[in-house]
Amino acid sequence: MFKNKYLIVGLIVVGILALGLMTFVSWQQKIAVGSIKPVKLQWWGVWEQPDVMSKMIKSYQRNHPLVTIEYRGFLAEEYQEKLLKAWAVDQGPDIFMIPNTWMPEYANQYLTPMPAEMEVPAREIKGTLRKQTVDSLKRYAGYSTKDIRDRFMDVVYQDTVINDAVYGLPLSVDTMVLYYNRALLQANGIAEPATDWTELLRQAQQISQLNEQDEFVQSAIALGTTENIPNAFDIVSLLMLQNGITPGTASGASFANDPRTAEVLSFYQAFARSDTTAYSWNDKLGNALDVFTAGRLAYFLGYQYHDPLISTSNPKLDYDVIPVPTNEGATKEVTYANYWLNVVAKKSKNKSVAWQAVWEMTQGDMVKTYLTDTGKTTALRSLVREQQEDQRLAPFAKNLLQAQSWYRGYNYALAQQYFYEMLAATNKASDEKAIEAEIRKGQNQINQTYKAQPLFSN
């Protein structure tokens, strides 16, 4: 009997203590909710579709309800000025996008690298019997440089790792391809597009036609000039890489050190020389993309981002895409990369959260949804095979693992200007010695841009 009394009293005491503990925990959790300040991030970029970005941001915010992200898109021609003006008054985005060729000049002044650990405000539901909402700081490990090498394309590692730190992550990587006008080839008795440069040279004689005023009625390919060929710098760089030339590294330009550079420049320029059998192009023609879209150019070297521009401009154009031509008999295929990186501003007040957002949105299901919605090619090794087996993406994805780029100085625009001036000068040079001198001069000028320079001065 006494035992039963003690048992009842004990149960009552335990019940009171349990109720008190639950009340205390509940009180603590309710206090915790709202104790962590929400974070607002600004994300700036160019070219991205607003609906795609909105979808990605909403997906991220479902996982992180205490983080709000606002995306702003700008025109390409105004973008850099908008960034510089914002930073001049200590404003601007937390996250923004830059071309891979801008990385060193921006990393030097305006970027913060990915931290080893990132903290993000999190709101979670905890408890089994009694569900409670709890605010906390959730920790994530940042990428090491080895992670970048293992997860992303080689070109991403080369472009984003500076002094053993990671400065940017891409949503996708674009690579150069060869667009061809199927109807124009067939009209000239050509059954299949050229897959190597030797065959393309043969076809150029068959396709390119001049009228009585020596004006092109139709052309084989846009090569040889600079001002009316989009990405001429990339095309010549690709030709160098295909011929085993190292155009440059993070330490400086080096193409003048290889005697084959003169041969590559001569090959490129031959397509715009009226005294050669390759003659297919000149500086009197319009922009190469426009000429191709109009149906008067058989081949156009471009990127995946050109595809919607072509189809929108001329829906009736019968065209297709294949990988870039190789050297005849080449055992290794190479292509050129052109893409944008998501980076975090040095002046951001929420660097850790901003980097975690970039980290999360460039991997897993989130980036797969982005790639599906945009039709772009991946930057992740894990998705390459899947895209190579996709009929629509295969031509763009085939050589992703072989994609390269080379300029890593501090002023891409100026380096490109010097490169084009070198092309013009070598084209006018009278002999081999003069050509070599102009190539050396061009390299020396470009190497001046490897010295850190301020993008903006007060």
C-alpha cells in the first residue's frame, strides 16, 4: 500500500518536472525564433532570363527562408560602368556575374574568396512529439581547390583558383562550335559539313562567290578580320591551341616564343586575302553573325549563346551545329571556353551567406533545373555524359572536357586591342622577320596588362 502511494507521488513529481521542462524548452524555442536577423542579398548579372533566375531564387529561399535574394539584370554595354559607380559610393551587389576573362582584374580589387566555412541563418522544425520552430546558424564547408579540380571542368579550375583560393563558380560553361547552313552547302553540291580545316579550305573554293564588283554574294566562313567577326580573339586563340601553342598562362603571354604562331596567323588571315584560294571574307562585309543569319554564310564559329539569336532572327534558316573543325588527322580535339562566373563582392556585408548561396545554386538539383530551363551546357563533370547523350546538347557538350582559355592578365579589353593590332600589323608585314617582330611586339604589349591596375580611381 505504501509502495503504491510512493509510486503515485513519484509519477506526479516526474509529470510536473516533465511539464516544466517542456514549458521551459518551448519558451526557449519561442525566444529563439526571430533572434537571428534575416539577410538580404543583391545579385547582379547580364543575359540571364528573369523567370529562370526567379525560379532558382525561390527554390533557394525555400531552403533558407531567412535569406532574401533580389536579382537585377543589366545590358552588357552598361554593366561594368554600373558596377564601378556603385562601388565608388560603397554600394553594389553582394553577388555578381563576370566573364571568365575578367577574373584577375576583379579578384585583385573587388572580390572576396570562398571561405573554408560558411554560416547561413536557418529556420528549422525540430522535435518529435511537440514540433517547434527554431532559428539557428547552419554551417557549410566551402570548396577546397581540389574540390574545384575534381567537380568542375579544368578550365574552371584554371580561371577561378588564384593563390590557392577559389574566387568564383559558374552555373554553366559555353564552348565554341561550328554552325553551318545546311541549305547553302547542299546548293553547292556539298553533302556533309567540314570536320577539319583541310576540308573546309577545299569547300571555301566551292562556296565563296563574288559578283562583277568583287563583292561577296555568298561566303564559306568568316575568318581573317577582327572588327566584323564576333570572338575573333577566341578563334585565333583556338587555332593556336589546336596547333600545340601555349598562348599564355597566369604569368604572361607566351605565343611569340613558338615559331608556329606565324603560321597560325597566316592561316587565319588567308581567308581575308583576295590573292588566296581560301578568300571568303573581308572587312566590307557586315557582322558575321548577321551574314550567317541572313543565309549568305555557310559556316559561323560561335557559341551556344548564339543559337537562340540565330533561330529568333531567322526562324526559317536551315542550320545545324557540330564541334569546331580540327587539324586533319588530329588525335586530340580542343575547343575554346567562354562563360560567366558568380563571384562575391569584397564590400558585401554578408560575404558568408552570399558565398553559400553561390555554392548551393551551382550544384545538385538546383543547377540541373537551371540547365534544363536554359538549355545550357554544364560546368560540372558529373553532368557531362548525360548532356553528351542528349541529341540537342551533344554538339555543344562533346568537347566540354577539352575546353580551354588563356588570358589571365588584368585588362582583357586592352589585351584584346593589342592582339588585334598585332594581327593587322603582321598582315601588312613584308617578310618573315617583320612578322616575327610584330608578334614579339604584340606579346610585349599584352604582357604589360599583367601588371595589376585599378579599374576605378576616385
